[in-house]
Amino acid sequence: MRFAAIADVHGNYLALDAVLADIHAQGIKEIAHLGDMASGPLDARRAMDRLMALDAVHVLGNHDRYLIDRPPEKMGSWDRPAFEQLDKVHLDWLRQVPKTAVFRDQVFLCHATPEQDEVYWLETVLPDGTVAMSSLDSIEERAKGIAQSLILCAHTHLARAVRLADGRMIVNPGSVGSPGYRDVHPYPHVVEAGTPDARYAILERDGDGWRVTFRHVRYDHEKMAALARQNGQAELANALATGWIR
């Protein structure tokens, strides 16, 4: 069993195109998609059109939920611009996407954690804004009750794999389209990938366990940075251009 995991496109259709081309070049035919598809100051419509046409298993991200569970005036600075680009067909399709899913009976999919779509799982934000790896105890606590040997999550945009004491593995494939962002919950912090590349992961069943390969894919990130800058998001434009917020 061999498949690709993608997440956190955030309207970056050029990064998505590059990742899908790389997946095809690797001879991979199955894709698990972990959500946060459109929100951001880029091109929500093109990103959604590509994802809706994709033969993949999808789960809903927190920013996907924001597009369908509140009026536009209550949406944030990443969600309102995306909402204005989308049609009813896009929003109706999002309403059919589950919050969690099981892929091929062996892989559990969620956006952030099994219970919540806004909570970091493999990382913890400290009061001083440091983004640190979560403790193994806290990671394992959230994995209780999941029978599948491989668990996929996203949300933090940081590629990471954690092996649990019982042999299960949790993998975040990283972000396809957003290599940096700033947040204020639970404390003000920034997340930075360090390069502008699009990211995804290849998962392969290896005997009784799983093997993960993280892929970095180059694409025309300067074009997406220019679009973010044009849409008034200079900080995101810098992240798209360099992989750093600062």
C-alpha cells in the first residue's frame, strides 16, 4: 500500500499543481487530503476546482468549516476573501466533506486532532511564543481509541512523524501552499517552514509498519507571493517568497 498525503493548500493552486505533478511522477495513484483548501488571499476558486476534481479521500479543515458555518461578516481575514471567490457549488461540496475519515481501513484522517479542528497535536505553543514538539504523553492521549496503525493530521503546516509506544505512527505531511503564518492562540506565535517549497508526504506500508517520505517540491512561489502582496497580505507574501514570516 502506497499513497500520498496532502494538506493546507490555502488557495495556492500553483503549489497544488506542482505537488500533484510530483505525485503522478512518483507513480502514486491514491491521495488522502487533510483539509484547509481555499482560505487565504490567493486563488480560492482555482484551488477548489482542482481539489473537487481530484480522486481523493478528503476531510474538512478548520478554515473550510469557517466558510460554511458562519456569515461572511463573521469570517476572518483569510476566509472572507476566499468566500467571495467561491460559488454555491464549492460551498455545497464542502458541506459534504467529513471531519474525519478512514482510508483503506488502515489510516485515520483528521485535520488537527480527532476531536477538534483548531488544536495543535504534535506541537505545543509555549507562553513565550515558542512552538515546541508536544510531549509523547499528550500526543498518545489524543490517539486513544484509534484502531488504525497510521494516523494523519495537518493544521500546523509543519512536516513531522511521531512513532507511538504501541507502534502506531502519526504523520503531518506539511503544507502544500502556506509555508508560514502568524496566530494568536493559545499564545501569539509564528510558524515558519524555512523554505518556500510545496510539501507533501508519501506513505508506504513496510512489513508490519509504515514508512514516510517527506517531499519538498519547487514551484513558481514568487508568482503566489506577488498575488498575496497584491491582495494586501505582505507578511504572507514574504512567507510564500522565502519560507519565513520575519
